Amino acid sequence: MKINQKADLFSEALKNELIEIRTKCGLSKNEAATRAGLAVSFVSYLESGKRRPTVETLAKLAWVYDTTPSAILVNCEKAIESTPQE
């Protein structure tokens, strides 16, 4: 798998992970954004894949979701590993 393809898969996995973890926490986008000090529109952009989080933003969201940035990234890596290769 080429680097750019892997990066695209990682971005897709990250947006899916952010949606999944927020919903498991029972938070709306508005609640998550408020607690993290972010705009609701920015959280929507992250979850739609239109924007990518900085390390700081990922950390804020992880802590709001009572997890760690590294746990989120590990889940994304696992998602990529389980993706069938061409």
C-alpha cells in the first residue's frame, strides 16, 4: 500500500473513530465542542473529514471523551490493519 493511500485510510479511520467515541460517551457535537473549547462547526468538519485535527485538538477531544490521544490513534492503526489490501 502506498503512503498516500495509507494516509487517506488513516484520515477515514480517524473521522470514524471520533464519531464513534463521541456517541459512546453520549455527547452531542455541541456538548463535545463546548467542553473542548472548540466551535461546533469545527467538530462537524472533523467528523466529516473536511478538516484534520492538530495534536492539541486531538488531545482536547480525547480528554473530553475520557480517553487518550494515543488510544484514538491506536484504534485508527488497527482499523487500517484490518482493511483488505489491494
